[in-house]
Amino acid sequence: DAKTTQPNSMESNEEEPVHLPCNHSTISGTDYIHWYRQLPSQGPEYVIHGLTSNVNNRMASLAIAEDRKSSTLILHRATLRDAAVYYCILRDVKSNAGKSTFGDGTTLTVKP
Amino acid sequence: DTAVSQTPKYLVTQMGNDKSIKCEQNLGHDTMYWYKQDSKKFLKIMFSYNNKELIINETVPNRFSPKSPDKAHLNLHINSLELGDSAVYFCASSQSRGPLGQFFGPGTRLTVL
């Protein structure tokens, strides 16, 4: 499985933008980049995914490098409720196994 | 409507007992998973079923036996529970062969005394 690396932790102030980086230098052409987050005492929650182009949804934006070896999850205005562990993972669209390997993720702390 | 549900939410039991956790999804997905999250918060896949067939079986002790009676259900039975089995177990589902991600259940916190 292609691996991802993320910083262990990041801090942000409330209502400021947050940029969460992810490196995936061994990404293959059929790998989609997925981001999940896990709020305290809850299951992981899908945030956003993309292949090559930048993506926006109501939760966040995903910026993908031109060579696809890195990506950045952007929370435009962090709130206290965004404090969570954020996971960047790769999903091979051609595999019926659908296996996604979760790393350690980035623990985001949001300060009021 | 709950997309992926698990029962029970909490399970406290003695070492050596046998217990089951149930999972159901109403998303029409064809693939379901079991993950284990230990006290260090590392989320590790255990099993994956696609159309009721086992397709991923990571190095998990034989005491763990998944069963998928149909595409919407994936149960996990654990024999002879050990202290190290204490963890949160998450069920998830997804559609195979596509870009969309997984939907996770709320988790079952298993405590073995």
C-alpha cells in the first residue's frame, strides 16, 4: 500500500484558516487521496477526496500538488468543533478490496 | 437514519468469555470492514468483506471470526477473550471499485477484565 506521512500535531486559533499537510510520494496513478477526521469518542468521518484537481465541499478544501506527491487539507475558519485527528489516506480506485491504511494522523488543537 | 450502526456500544466482559458485535449498513454498499483502535489510537484494519466474501484478513488471531450473512451485515465473534482485546472496534462500509470513501459506525468499546 502507498503510505502517507503527516505531522503528529498542529495547533490553530479559532476562526483562523488551518492547512494540514500530507506527503504521499509513492502514490500511484489510480490512487485517490482521501481525508477523514475522528472527533473524540466517535468513529472516523469522511471529509473530502480528490484525484488531481483541487476540490471544495462544505467541510473543507483539498489542494493537490501538481505531481500528486503531496496534498493539503484546508479548513477555512477553524472552530472548536474541528479539534480532531485528521487522517490522510490513499484509496486505489481499481481495487475491489477497498483497503485503506490509516496512519497516525495529525491531531489538530484549536485554541479559543 | 443511521448509515452504519453497531451493537452494542459498550461491552464489558471477563477474560475467557465469548462475545459478538453486530454491524449493519443501510447505504447499499457491497464492502464492509472491521477495524480495531487500541489505547494508542492507532486504527488498524482487521477484516474486509466484499459481497459476503472475505477479501482482507490481516494478521488477526483465529479467535476472531467475522461472519457476513448478507451484504448489509457484518458481525464479529470473538472467542476466549483476552485482556489485549480491549479496544474500540469500528465497523465501516464502502462501495468497491470506486473513488468514494468509507462510512464508519460509532464504535463498540470492548473492555476485558
